[in-house]
Amino acid sequence: MIRFLIATTLIFAIALAWIGVQYVTRWYARRHPEFGPWREPRGCGLGCTCDEPCEERRNRTDA
């Protein structure tokens, strides 16, 4: 039972840490506009690139 609680707490802490990292990067981007706008990471999990939009790749893999 203790391992379950440790694992659950650890996963929750990692998720909160990632949210904190995103907050800090957005804050930094607002404070330093000379580096350009903050771009949120995007993707559908299919390994898409800018040359090949996700919808086209999804349609090809479904067929």
C-alpha cells in the first residue's frame, strides 16, 4: 500500500512540476519579447511535422 501511495504522489508531483515549468516559460517569454513569441508544443502523437499536417497523416494511417 505504501508503494502505491508513493507512486501516486510521485506522479502527481511530476505533473505539477511540468505545469510549473510551462508557467515559468510563459512568464519568461512575456518578460523577454526579443526572443519571439512562446509557441505551445503541439501534435497528435503520430509524429507529424510542419510539412505533413496531422489530419493528412491520420487519414493515411486509417485507410
